[in-house]
Amino acid sequence: SGNVFADLGYTNAVGEQLKALLASEIIKAMDGRSMTARAAEALTGIAATDFSRIRNCKLDRFTYSPWVIDE
């Protein structure tokens, strides 16, 4: 289907895919700059623990506004 979450039967497959894709882009940006979670915190003001969660693909604490996606 192009969405692994849909293939696995997740009820919110589009939202889960969105979070995974955003996390992937954040990780790619951090890696491209050899940036630690602490450096990302200093740059953005977002807690280093949140960047660590993203890097470890622990995305259950993150949310998005439903108007952002069109299921």
C-alpha cells in the first residue's frame, strides 16, 4: 500500500506514517550536521530529551494537529 502502518493494520496508519516520516527528516538533518540532542536543543529550544526520543523512534508521545493530514 505504500504505508507499512496500514499494511500492519494500525487504526491511525496515516498519522503514524506522518510521525515516522517527520522523525526521519529530523534525524537526517541532525546527522547531516553531526548534531547531538543537546546541540539541537540549543538551536531550537526543544528539549534534548525529545530529540533523543525521536532518534530512538519512540514517537508515541508526539502528536500532530488533525487538520495537517488528509486521510
